[in-house]
Amino acid sequence: MFEQSVGCISELHILMYLLGPGPFPAILDMWGGGGGLFEYRAALFASKGYAVLALAYTGHKDVPQSKEVFDPKLSYFEEAFVALNNHPKVAKGKVALVGLSLGVTIALLMAAELTNIQPKCVICISGTHLNMIWNGNADVIEDENEALSKVKFTEDGVMIWKYLSFPFTKVSKLIVPVDKIRCPLMIICGEDDQNCPAAESADEIKKMMKAAGNDHLLTTILYPQTGHLIEPPYSPHFRITKFKLHSINKTVRILWGGTTKPHADAQEDSWKKILVYLEKHLVHEHPVVIQSNL
């Protein structure tokens, strides 16, 4: 069903596309700060007729040091976008960005700051407009004592990370300049996200874009009783999990939020809306081939 090319960019990505001559509209798919290389969402996108590059950028054995990956010029991510856009199986100029959690920060930064790339649209899921990599480091917690002054806890001692970055800072270098975005932007988040202030961030993004006169490019979808990490349909919902903090070599329990049924409904509904959105902005003379029911 698929052709798969692995490792063309420093052994750090998987590129999938359907068998056939192409060219296909394409997606650069970036996951969150948990790190690693995930391909199941990329595979689902590919089953719809897209060429999809799932990109690892942290928490992977072959990823360079974070200060190399998260340099101010975002060279690592620009290289990935350009390589995808220039791939012979890709319809040049038909590339979207999809980011989840920390991947949202990166997708927004790419759309706002990289003048040499022109994504057709950007989809941001369960993330914020805070520039969490401004200092070249994506670690949520670097100093445990400092973090404990901001983190809240449940009665059972589960960490709530949302308040690490909320209320929002007023320091400009810590905010992604979304007022500079010039392509369609879709924001998807849960109103009960306890890992990051995603819903509050969506509101701030709307205000910033409205002030800049580019809010007509924005589509925002909020889901009640829905937590962090809105994934493809039928992915399991975990309200609480263990999480390894590599920066301090410690495993903690964190609260993601959400209630199982509403969260599951949000995953199913948002996936349908994502596919419609991609087809609207990527597919014109390159119609998507439907190959699965997801």
C-alpha cells in the first residue's frame, strides 16, 4: 500500500506515500516534547493520499544536541521542509505543517519566522504560542526547585504543568509572533488540558491575529471536557500517566486532563475536520485518494 523512505534527513525521519507516480500534496508532521519518532498519524495521513514526513527532533538517539536542533534560525526544521517540498513524489508548494504539543510551538515559529518557506496551511493541536525553545532547550523543567514554585498538584500528588506557563509572560522573546503568519491556521485544543494552557493560548492567538488584521486566516476548535494530546480516532485516553523528565533524570506523574468519552469524541470529530481542512488547502489539481475509513 505504501512506499516508505527512511532516513534521508540524518536518519531522523520516516517519509510515507502511496504507491503511484504522484506527485502528492505533503505534510510535515511533528510530535511533542516526549520525543522519539512516531509514524502512526503519518501513516493515516498517507492512506489519504498525502506524502508525509514524520520528523524526530528531540528524545531520539540520532537527534543532535538540542541547542543544534533549536537554533534561533530553525535550520533543522527549514531543512526538513525544503527536502520534503523538493522530493520528486511531492507536489511542490503543496506542503502543510502539523504540530502536536511542543510541535505546535515549532510549527508556529516556522510559519511566522522562516521567510524561505511557504506552508499552505498549519494545523496546531494541543499546544501554545509560547516560544518554549527560545534558549535552545525544550526541557519543560530544568530547575526542579524553581518549577515547584509554579507547578500545582492534585490531592494525590499528581503534577499539573499547565501553570508552569500560565498566566502568560509579557516578555516578547517568549511569545511566537503569530501576527506575522500569512497562511491558514487551524487551532485544535481541549478546554480541560491540564498539561498546557492550550485553550487560553488559542484565545491569545486570536487577539494577536485580530490586532494584526490576519485573524481571517484563523480557525479555532475547542472541545469541552477534553484534555491534552488530541490524537487520531480510537487512540486511548489517559488522564494521568508517568512521564520521564530527562533534564533532571526523574519520573513523575502528570495530569493530562479530559474525561474519556468527551475526549474520545473530540479525537474522532477533530480528525474529520483536519482531513477536510487539509483537502481544502492542499488539494486542488492533486485530488486525495481515499484508501481507509480513518
